[in-house]
Amino acid sequence: MAMGRFFFHAVEDVDGRWACRRGRQQLDSHAQLAQAIEHLTTVAAQHRPSEVLVHHVDGQVLSVAMLD
């Protein structure tokens, strides 16, 4: 049976920090978006296929990496 895609999320907090999440589980947080993306891309590479999404406070959502 084929596994589905894993989704990892960098979620902007109102204080400007970035929470790294997989589902509802918070993995950690970072002061800079680039740090959060780097961390999540590394984790996502261990759980292929996966996708890294960025959620901004204003509601904008961007896919920044797809790892197959």
C-alpha cells in the first residue's frame, strides 16, 4: 500500500517567529523564516514524499519544497 505525502509547515506567529510543525505537532521555532525552511527541508528529506509549506499571518500559503 502506498503512503501519502507528508506535509511540514512553517507557520508565522504574531510575534514574528516561525513555528515548525508536522500536523498539529510543533517541532520547534525559529526567529527567521530561512532557518525554519532549512530545518523543515532537512526533516522532510527523511520522510519522502513530502512538501514544505509556509503559512504567513496574513493568510498567504506558499509551497517552498516538494521532495519525492
